[in-house]
Amino acid sequence: MRPGTFNDKILYLRLQDKDKEAFIKAYDLYLDSIYRFIFFKVGSKEEAEDLTSSVFLKTWDYIQTNKLKEFKTLKSLLYKVARNTVIDYYRKQNQRQEISLDQGEEMTIDIVDEKADPVGAFELASDFESLEKKLSELKDEYREIILLKYVDELSIAEIANVLNKSQGNVRVLIFRAVNALKKVAAAKQKK
């Protein structure tokens, strides 16, 4: 099942009835896109994994409190929760003191995902790295709108819902963000 299909709407209706099976399907359906959205915002694989888990837990709590009807689509709810989770993460980061536990020895553990396609993973990582470098030069608002529209493929209405903006405002932001990204890409090519 692909996000945004007819089955997605059925899944959303089932979630309104607090159907656990539907939530498991929603998790499978949106896990990768929510993770990608968060990863581009925090830049750390481990933090993105933790925050993605948190998003789905918060979403389930949201469903349990009957607040699901405030959203038009499941996708917009998940991205709204993801966005707020990232904001909370950065607020906590600003308040937290870092304490190093370094003892002069670096310990790494390699975990191999046997289902992963190594060539595909390399190409995807390379694309992410290239996009991440260009996006990092944009202001946060433009970076976020580009991720939501072009990477995560949210509709204008869904983005407006996630950002609490009008659809017209979202269209203007997308236009400005794309122009800013074009300028960054053109400047990179001149170098």
C-alpha cells in the first residue's frame, strides 16, 4: 500500500475507531517517510530513529484521546506530530548540558541489515548527502517546505495543515523556497 491511495483513506477511517491493526499498517506505510523527514531535520541517524518512534507513540496517544477528527488526513497528522517532536527535541537540546563519557577509547558496533540493498542504500545515501548539503544553506522555513512538498510529497492542503498556514501562503513559500534552492545550486555549479 502506498501513502495517499484510496486504501490510505480507509486506514484513516479505521483509525478513528481506534483499530490497532490499522495503526500497525499506518506505521508500516509511513515509517520511512517520517524517518526521512526527521533525519533531514536532525542529521543524526540515532536521534532520527528515536524521534520517529516517539512520533508514532504520540500519534497513537492522540488517536486514543479521540482527537483524530481534527485532521483531514493521517499523513498531515503524522507530519504535524513529527514537526512538533523535532521542535521539542531542539528545545530540550538547548536546555541540556553535554557531559562527555569519553575514556579515550572509541567503541563502534556494526549492525548489518540483511534485507538492505547495499548498492541502493549507497545511492540513496549519496542523494541524501547531496540534497542535505544544498538544503543546509537555506533558511529553516524554506528547507522544511521543500522537504514536505518534494521529498515527502505532501499536498498543499496537508502542508498548510502541518504548518498552520493558509494554502495560498504555502504556495508562496514553496515558490520562494524553490527559487532559493535554485540559487544555491547555481552558486555551487559556478565553483
